[in-house]
Amino acid sequence: MKQLTYAVIGTGAIGGFYGAKLARAGQEVNFLLHSDYEHVRREGLRVSSCDGDFSLPQVHAYSSTSEMPKADVVLVGLKSTNQHLLRTLLPPLLHPGTLVILIQNGIGLEADVQKWFPGLALAAGLAFICSAKTEPGHIRHQCYGSINLGNYSCADVELFQTVLRDFCSAGIDAHEVDYAEARWRKAVWNMPFNGMTVALQTQTDCLLRNPATRQLIYEQMMEVIGAANALGISTIDESSAQKMMQMTDDMVPYSPSMRLDFDFHRPMEIHYIYTRPIAEARTAGFPMPRLEMLERELLFIDAQNH
């Protein structure tokens, strides 16, 4: 297969990191930027990484998808609060074989995008990474960095496998996983830690160091696992929660994306991270009372923060 052309929609902490790694490895990558477009066009992208710092002095930077070349693969790193923008952002980038990978947090993302673009090839990108972009053109990668790709509706197996190889060749630990399992497995971490760091104004290490909140985080994880099991996903069990607790113990003190959104007075991704999975669990007859309470607290906090 010929070399693929990549586009990144949402050149933030996640999309920017993976796009920069691919570009450094020699892939053709076109970046859509918003607030720091002029800065990146002049100065390029800088990645401060636990795996080694690097810079891209010149990148293919754009302020509009209408100016960008069509892409074989589109990496979507937008916040899900901006999901509606994909209706206008995606069409200029698409050709009949384009694969769109949603590197976003939550449940139900692909289903909604598929309704807007019925014939579009979609996949989920589940990033396990501590990364932030808090200044123009500068991504701070703190730890981890792997990504799991779950095929949602891509019939072109060769294309999907080529993307996996491109990621691995760029030094990214990438694996193919079952779509539904991957989305819910990521929710096991996302649902407790994103909201709790906001509700209690803290970071991951403090939550796990205190016995009361450590127990609550574990109970919330088990709610997510129970919901996944009720929806027919049997490969996520109690050991998954234990492994994620240990992984988070080993992490640097971290503010997840929702905490950063709160700190910078941006809308929080409550719908896809909380409301949607809670609703899906409810339809399967599985209530999530601890996480329903957290969702309502976050809705209150989000309303007060704007």
C-alpha cells in the first residue's frame, strides 16, 4: 500500500502528540489548529516527553479543513463537547476510502458520527497517555503513550493494518483491540478519575493516597465493569480495576483532561463520559448510583464554571 496521508483535527495534547510522532517518522501529516495556528505555522510543534524531547520546526499547519488536502486517515482529537463540528470539518477531508479514527473519551461517539456519515469507515482510538498542552505549540508528555485501535466500521482490513504499522514504526505502542471492550475498558479509568479530580479539586495521586477516596474510586470502577458485563462484555473483570489502580499508583501526579477543562473554564465532556454510558447501562438493567451522583455534581459544577 502507498504511503498514507494523515490529517489531525484537534492538535491538542493527544492528537498533537500522535500526529507529531507520525510526522517525525516521515509520514505526511496535515494539522488543523485553532488558537495557536499562527504560532505553530511560524515556530512549529515542540514535544517535551518522558521518552525524549523533540521538535518539528516546520509542520503542515492549517486553520480550516477546506484548505487541507484530502486524507487517507483522519485522527480526531477534538473534545467531544465539539463533536457537532465534525459535520462541517470532516467532509473536505474525505475521499471514498478515508478512515476516521476518533481519539476521544466516552461511549457512543462512533455511533453518533456514523449517523451523520452513514458510509464512513470509523475506528476508535483509545489513548493511554498522560499529556497536556497548556501553551501554544508545546505538548508536555508526562508518561505512558500507548494507543489501542478498535475497528467500528472499516471494511478495508489492509488500510487498518497499515495504520497500525505506521503507528508502531513511529515509536507508538499501538494494538488492535475489540471495539466495544476497548471503549468500556477505557471508561473504567475515565469515569472515576476525570470527575473525581474535578469534584474534589485534586489529582490522581491524592485520590489514591486517601483510604476513603481510594475505596470510592474502586467502587466506581466496579460499577463501570458491572455495566460492561450487563452489556455483554465479559472480558473486563475485577482484575481490570486492580491493574488500573496499580497503573495509576505508578503514574506521576496527574490532572486528567476534564480537570484541565475545568481549570481553563472550558465545557466538560460530561455527555459522552458520563450521561451516555449511564443511559446505556440503565437500558441493560444495571444502575450506576455512585457515578450517577458524580454526573449530577459535574453538571452543577459545569454550570457554575461558565
